[in-house]
Amino acid sequence: MTMPLALLLLLILTSVILIGALIWRPGITVSRGGKILAFLILFCLPVLCLTMGFSNELERSKSTEFCLSCHIMEPYGKSLHVDDPSYLAAAHFQNHRVPAGEACYTWHTTYTMFGTFKAKMHGLRHVYVYYFTTPPSPEKIKLYEPYNNRECLHCHESARSFEQGAVHNADPDLLPAVKSNQRSCISSGCHEVVHNVATLGNVKFWNGGQ
């Protein structure tokens, strides 16, 4: 158990005990000091618990483990271990080009001012779709909007392997088109194999060095 979670549970337990004490001894609230104490116990402590709980779960929701805990996402987690460098997600995950512990969050959060907020709103939409509609099968899951090259260029732009790569420079118009988002990094003929969960039954998997 992590320290923030242990502290949160301790705070919740303390709040429950103090609220129970108020219920058992309501006479405490007669005095001015008792009223202040009751306000702290019944309002401030619960708000503090909610704030800490929200912050803790918000951080946890960024983890790869959290994203893959949904069984619909299991094939996408499996695709991260495909032993084929042409699988874009697998190549990034296995070579730690993104933080392995927050891989999904890193890929699917836009590098904009409200990127995190937008990602969390999409997450709430996922919850709605899962519980109140018929969720699509894994291979039919689509992005809400086309993947913007901005997310790739955030790390790759100005990198020597990107700027001077033979493939990227074979056509003089390619790099400018990529940087202006006119040619998608994951379009046909580029890095078009991302997860491809529908084909996982026909691929070899990397065992993670085991």
C-alpha cells in the first residue's frame, strides 16, 4: 500500500470515529468550541478526504495497469508485447520511448493546455458506454478524432533519427507534410500498424527478457 493511500485510509477511519463520537455524545456541540469541532468533523474532514481521494484516483487512472484492468482493453495490453518492431505501440512500449507505467495515458493525452482534462472526460465517456450502452468489440474501438502528429512531434521533432532518417528524407515533401499535420504519422505507408488487435492470434510475443 502506498503512503498516500495509507494516509487517506487513516484519515477516513479517523473521520468515521470522530463522527461516531459526535453521534454518541451530541452534547459536545452545545458549546462554541463544540460547534467548531463539529464543523471540522462533519464538513472539513469529509471534504479533505474527498479531495485526497480524487487526487489519488486521478493519479492511479493514469497508470497502464489501470487502463488495462478493463477486459475490453486486454487485447491492447497484449499488443504491447508483440515481437515485431513494425507494431508502433509495441516498439514504443518495449523500448521505453514512453513511460511504461503510464503508456496509455502518454499516448492518448494531447499535449495541449486542457489535454489531461479532455482525456479524463473521454474516460468518463468510456464508463458511460461500458455501463449504459453496448460497448464495441476491441477490434472495433476507434479514436474520437484523428491522431494528431503533434503528439508524435512532441518527442520526435528535432531528434536526429527523425530529422535525418533515410525514409523521412527520401521524399523532400514528406517531413514538411508531417510537421504541418497534412500527412499522418500513422497513415498508410508510414507507421500504420499501431495495435492491430484483430491479428494478435497470428503474431509472436516478446517475453520481456525473461
